[in-house]
Amino acid sequence: MDKQKYRKYYREYSDRVITTKIILAVASNADNIIAAAFISSLVLASLALLMPLVIFVIALSVMFSSGLGSYVGFLLGRDKTEEANNLASFVVVVITILSVVIALFVFLNAGFIANKLGANGQYHTEATKYLRILGISFLPQIIAIVLDKLIMNDGSPKYTFHVNIITMIINFSLNILFVVVFKMNVEGLAIATLISQIYHMIGNIYYFTFKSKNIRFVIPSYHFSKLKDIIYNGSSDFLSVFTDAIMVYVVNTAIIKFLPQNYLEAFATAIIFTPFITKVYVGSQIGLQPITSRLFGQDYYSELKDIFLYSIKRSLVYAVIIYIILIPITWLLLPYLLDEASLVPIAFLIFIGVGSAYITSCISIQSILFFTAINRPIESLAIAVIRTLVLIPVSTFTMIYLFKVNGIAIGFLIPEVIITIIFIYYFRNIDFAKYKAVESYS
């Protein structure tokens, strides 16, 4: 194992993406933090009920960006730049049309969607006002996420890092301005998100207009068969991200069914802090995707296992450090984010348990993204389906039913332990030299 080389890759690609993911987590949680601190924890709970939809949109974007990024990285590794540009241009057109449809649908059906996600009474009123504006922001957000991946494949992770940093600053600053200064409440949160996502999209378009190295947009041919492969290859990443939506939805439903309803506010506040842990794992593999895809395209199979093991070890250290740092921060901030003092110890208990469970998701999250990067959707999809659609919903709902609030953490932990044990056994016997990409890639 050439640790020095992998360390260089990790610093140049993964460290930047991890930092970006954490910063974006701060930005995406800015609405929640400011909602709890300056409006009310009732509004925070209203936004939490909408999180499955928000995560679904992000997951959909990741599906296209991961599938396309892996395909483009593979083609660039084979020196097929023109083919990569044509395919990228076609997928961006498809993504633009899809994002317009999603934005319009959410805008026109905000109340109906909020109701289906469990919002009622005051929760429904606040959720609908927020979602109607937020739905419009899905359009630039989806496009920007896909363009982020293409910029990284073009060899400019630093540019993506800077654009995402500025996006976060804009979002947070406007949240303060609209909510704290202008007292625009939940509508101010949504407008701030919309403006920041528009900047994110425009910043990425600027890159491809004036700064791109290899990837350039052209008038594309139709690539529907390859689009199918991209969706297939990225579907495991979709499920990996969508796991969070399922977890939040299942827990929300279980809390409403088995626990006092105000525990929803405790859970919504606690999970403001936990995503920073999993963002490390996601950023680790997404950052290395251009490297692993090109290594696979160049038939450097012997290095694939080593670079994956290196990323697992390094990201696990990062995640543990972040978790330890978050413990006192969470304890100090919870009293300012919750309206009822009696909910503070409950929210802190949820954070400790869920955070510990998230630490153990290191292998399950990264294995899905790794197999996608080397164009092996079969393995990544199998792991994602078993984890997302079977183990997590069943385990979480059952454990909350049996152990009440303590069951939230137990329900998250069990699937990660099962997936980790199975994957370790499988990974020991992998021979990457026998692997083949999706047929149309070759």
C-alpha cells in the first residue's frame, strides 16, 4: 500500500469534499437552527416533517451525479473526451427538464405533500408556507449538484469547494437577515435557501463557460440507453442517501404513534447535529470517486482495495473526532433550541445514541459509494436495498415500539452491525481483476 500517494489523493480530493459536505450540512441545518433559536421548536418540528422530501430531492440529484460522474470518469480514463462531453451534455438537459417538473409539482401541491408527510394542525400551516417556496429552490439545487460532480471530474475540486463555501455563507447570512432582522419567519428561511441555491447553480455554470479544462457542453445526441445505465449505476447512491429520509420518516411516524407528540421536537433538534458524522463517510468516497473511476478505467485493479481501506480508516478517525467535539456543543445548545426544558435531556440522549449508531455506518455508506465509483451497481444496489428498504425500517420501527425513546438508537445500530459483518467477509474474497463494468461502459 502506497500510503503517501493515497494520503495525497485524500488531501486533494476527499478532505475538500468532506469539508464541503460538513459546511453544506451546516448550511442545510441553518434553517433548522435559526427556526428553533429565533422562531420556535414547533416550526423546527414542522420542517423536520418535510425532511424526507428534501432528502429525496438530494438523493435524486446524487443518483444522477454519481452515475454520470462514474461514467464520465471511466470515459476520461479511456481518453474518450468527446464521448464524455456529449453524454454529460445530454444528461444535464434531462436533469434540467426533470428539476423544472419537480419544482412546479412541489410548488403547486405544497399543502397536499405536507399532509402526506404527517404535518397537521399548526405543523401543517408552517410546513406548507415553507415548502411552497422551498419547492422552487429544488430547480437550481438539482442542477448545481450534478454540475458539482462534473467539475470534480474535470479536475477542479478546489473550485467546487469555494462555490459551496460561498453558497453556505449566503444562505446563513440571508437567514439571519430575513428571520432575525426582518422577522419574515418561516418564509424568510425558504427565500434564503432559494437565493443561495441560485448562486450555486450560476457559479457552476460560470465554470463551464470560462474555466473548464476537458469537460465542455455541446449540442448532444440522444443517449437514452446510457441514461438507463447511469440511473442504474447511481440508484444505489440514491438509496444510500435516501436512507436518511426513510429513517426520519419512520422515526417521525413511530414517535407520533408510540410516544408523546412533543418528542418529535426533541428528535428534530437532536438530529440537527448527527448528520455531520455521516457527511464524513459520504465525502470520503465521493471525493475519491474521480480517482477510483479512473483507476478502474485504466485497469489498475490492485490499487482499488488499498485505497478503499485507507479511506475507511481515515474517515473513521475523522468521524469519531467530530462526534466527540459535538457532544459538549450539543449539550450547550439544546436549551436554546427547545421551547420545553423537560425535552433537553431526552434530545441529548437521542443525540448520544444516534450519533454512536452513525459512527458504525462507516462501511455500509462507503461500500455503496465505492462500488458505484467502479461501475459495479449490482453490489452497491444490493447493499443499499437490503439496508435502506429492509433492515432500517423494520429495525427502527420495531425497536421504538419495544424500547420507546431508547429504541431510536438501537434501531439505527442493528442494521449497520449486520451490514458491516457481511461486507467484511465479502471484501476479503474480492478479486477486482475479475470485475467488469456495466456492459455499455466498455
